Amino acid sequence: MGLCGRSLWPDMATIASVNTGNSGTLFIDDDGVYIRLYIENRGTQTFANGKAWSVSFSGIGNDGGTFNIGKGYTKIQVGGAYAPGYSQTVTFTMGATGTTGLGGPTSVSANIFRATIPGTPGTPTISEVMPQSMRLTWTIPGNGGAAIDQMLLRRSTDPNFGTYTDHPQGGGVTTAVVSGLTPGVVYYWRVYAHNAVGYSPASGDSNARTLSGFKAWNGTAWKPTILRAWDGSQFKVCILREWDGTQWKVCG
């Protein structure tokens, strides 16, 4: 039983077609993931058996084979469902059929688009360094053809990022203050961008040491300690400064 009023390929969109011979058409269809190829014959007396076809994908390779097609209105798929992973040109070719109805050789090409992961974000810059916090600022890279939905800020005390803590941010965010840090510790930072395809490569790394305040002996070692002073209503973090002969500078 036929499907009245419906396409056999409801999710496919024809992105390129070309007539061939007196009653034939080649089609390249695309659903955003898969490419499929079709040959249509509308000739009531035309048929073809064992005729060649081929397809080429830029940077991926070629495929091909032979096809058989009957008389009258007949539309067949040749090849499989191809899933090229990036934007490129696809060329579909039907060889000579020896018929006036289908003709050939005939080719049709289409430029297809596929989104990729975002580009690489710029190396984050560091400012507003405090004993327990610092600000990171970065740039948003090209989105690879799909909207960036997250900027991921990653921190570590290991320059190789063997262990780390992630601070996810919104897709349009370019700066964040990260708190809860330990005084006197060097923190390393990098940024990633994410879209529907996946995460970008890591940005370059940057690092800075939180302000040390002072250190207290815990019986085994000197540990960075936060110095606080009572202002009459609450304890506030104190910043240790030193005189350089001209001005007071924050101690690092």
C-alpha cells in the first residue's frame, strides 16, 4: 500500500537536483546529519540495468557502484546514508546510461553545512586578586556554526591540571569572580567553550597567587591564614601591605 500524500523520506530536504536525459533527475538530500542520493526516472519506455554511479566527499573519500531502475515513475536511492562530519562539497555522478530518457554522464554538486565545536577561547586574564578570590576575564571564540551555550572556567593548583574544579558560566559570559580560594596559593586557569557539538580546545593557561595575608604555625608547618579584623559589626578580611619607599603595595 502506498503512502498517499506523504513523502517516503519525510525528514529529508533536497538541497540540489539536476535533470538528466529527457525524463531523469538526480537528487542530493540532506537531513542535517545524513546525505542520501536518489535517481528518478519518469520515462515510460526507459529503464537501465547495471549502470554506474559515484559520489565524492571532500576530504573523506568516494563511493560508488551500479544501479537498476525500471520504467515509468520510479525513484530509487543509491548508496547508503552518508554522515560527513564537517562542511564541504558533495558531488553525485550518474554514468552514461545509453538511453535518451536518462542520458548521462550527469553530475550534481551541493555545498553542505555541518556545525563543529567552537574555536579556541583566548587565554583568560586575571585581576582583582584577593586572599580568597580573583577575577577571570576571557573572550568568546567563533561558535563553529552552533550557538555557544556554556563557557567553562577551569581552575587547578596543578599546572598540568591533573586535578581541577570547574566553574560553568553562561554562553555569553566573559568574566567571573571566583571565591572560596585559599590565601597564598597559586591557581592555574583555562577556559573552554561549548556548543551542541561539544567542547572547544582549551585556551592558553594563566596563573596567579592569591594574597597571602600571613601564615600561622599549625604544629607541623606554616599555613596561609586569613587575617580578619572586627569593624564593630562583623569580621572583615584584612589585606597585608608593605611600604616600598614610595607607596604601600599589596603583599603577594
